[in-house]
Amino acid sequence: MKKKIWLDITNTPQVHFLLGIKNGLDPGLFEYFYSTRDFSSTPKFLAQRVEDKILTIGKHYGKKKAKKIYGLIERFLQLSMKIPKYDLSLSCGSESAILLSWLRGKKSVAFGDNDTAPQWTYSRWVDFNFFPDAIPFEVLEKQGIRKDNTFMYPGFKEDIYIADFVPDNKFLDTLPFREYVLVRPENLQANYVKNEDAYSIVPKVVEYLKKKGKNVLYLPRYEMDYEYVKGVDNVYIPDKPISGLDAVYNAEAVLTGAGTFAREAGCLGVPAVSFFAGNTLLAVDKKMIADGKFKHTRDADEVISFLENQARSEADLSRSKNVKKVVIEKLNEKLKDYSII
């Protein structure tokens, strides 16, 4: 009988990542089922990628701590009643999946790359962790992560799914133009953006792109993001979720208020600027910036200057393939230890 693996996917970038992990495992050994939450088109994007039934529970509760705690408790209680029997949970540090697994006596494996996130909310109960080695382990240790159940791998989480990336040659046919700059606004509602004075530089950047005659593929998160480009005629907003990787791969450049698109662009050789609004950059972002993979600035004029002096390079997926190989080998080793294989 096949072992059952539960994937709890709570944000859009996790769709690519956790399905990349799943696709690296032996397809004949496991059955999978999925849960998600109603946030940033995650359920729709996941539904495009898997044919199985998806359980959607919970939503984003904003930055206020009390609401976030309430949301975590509510989601955990609902999942505990609705999640069927399983043998292992895989998540990107999902408190609900990890705690429920601990209570049910099942194994949990977590993947993380955010050294500013509160790992202490799940570190006590998780069975095994994966983190990029760009993060100093002492930072994770202060948050409760233990060395004896953690694997620090060389590379980035984006490598896991970029390793198998095959561009969709029909992607550009879904857009009203063939050349464009990809723009993603800052996630000002995210808890990890610890900057109360944060504001969006998107309006100024988009205005410049308009003056230069550049098309903009614009991917908003929230209703307020639409206001930044209201009435701007060179901006196209898809009416349904699209493949973020194909959007990045085909772009002249990527200008983004969050790290995932910037890191994906860095792995694919596409010029990119992160204008992340938080006061502290992630260790993985610092590493990529130091390696010249992308630039970070909150100065719109610097974003514009960078854009005028950059060209894309050829993507080398061999490094990403090696990273994924190392991670999957270690994961299989732990699954054997846990008698999941």
C-alpha cells in the first residue's frame, strides 16, 4: 500500500517549490493530497498544477498580531477536523501541518529560507528541516532550530523547481505583447515587512516605463495594488493566474517588491531589481546580491538606472539540478529512516 503524503501549501511561491519536491520523489511510492488557504490566488494556481482534490482552509489575516494568532488557531482547528489519515506532512514551515502531525504521531518535514520568520512557532514539533546554507545556522538556532534535525543545503529554494523548468513556448501567445518588463508590487501587508513607514515606489517606476515605451506585465496581490497603475495604458494585468516562471523567463527585466521573483530571475539569468520594503533583507537575498544575481534598492531612480544598463544572460540550469539532487537524496534518506519508504 502506498504511503500518503500531505502537502500544505499556504502561499503562491510554495506551489512551484513543494510540487518540485514532490516531482523529485519516486512517483510509484506515494499518494498525495493537498491543502491550501485563500491567499493571493494560491488555490487557483495550485488547481492548475494538480488534478487531485484541494482542501482550501483559512486566509490571510493581515499584519496585526492578534488577528494572525486567531487565524492560525482557526485554521489549525479546521484542518484537524478535515485532514484525512496520512503518513508524512511536507510544508514550508506550516505551523498547522507540523503541530497536527506531532499530535497525530506522524512525521513532518519543513522547508524554509526566511531567516527573519518566527521559526520558533513550529521548531519544537518538526521532525526535520531543510534550509539554504546562505543562512548562518546560529540565526536559526536562536529561533529554536536544532542542528541534529536540520540539513543546510548549498543553493536556494528556487533551484529546486527551476532545475526542471521547461519554458512554455505558447506563454507569449497569452499576452497582448511579445516584449515586456515584469513588475510585482511590494507586499506591504506581509508580517515580514517590518517597516511601518513603507510605501510603494511602483507608480514612479511604471511612469518611467511608460515614458520609455516599455510594456508592463503587472502582477498585483491586493486591491490597493491596482490603484498604483490605474489609467496607465501600457500595463497589462492577467485576468487569471499565470505561470510566474514563464513570466520571469520571458521578461526583459524583473522589477519586484518581494524576493521570490528576484531570486527566480537571478537563477534564470534575467536582469532583476528587488525593491523589497522591509528594513532587513533575507540572508538568501544578501547572498544573491553579493553574487551579482540581482540588485536591491528602494530608490526608483536607481531602479531605472539599473534597467538601462543591464542585459539578460543565458540560464545555466546545471547548478540548480545539482542542488535539487542533493536535497532529494537527503529527503529520501530521512524517509527511509522514518519507514516512509
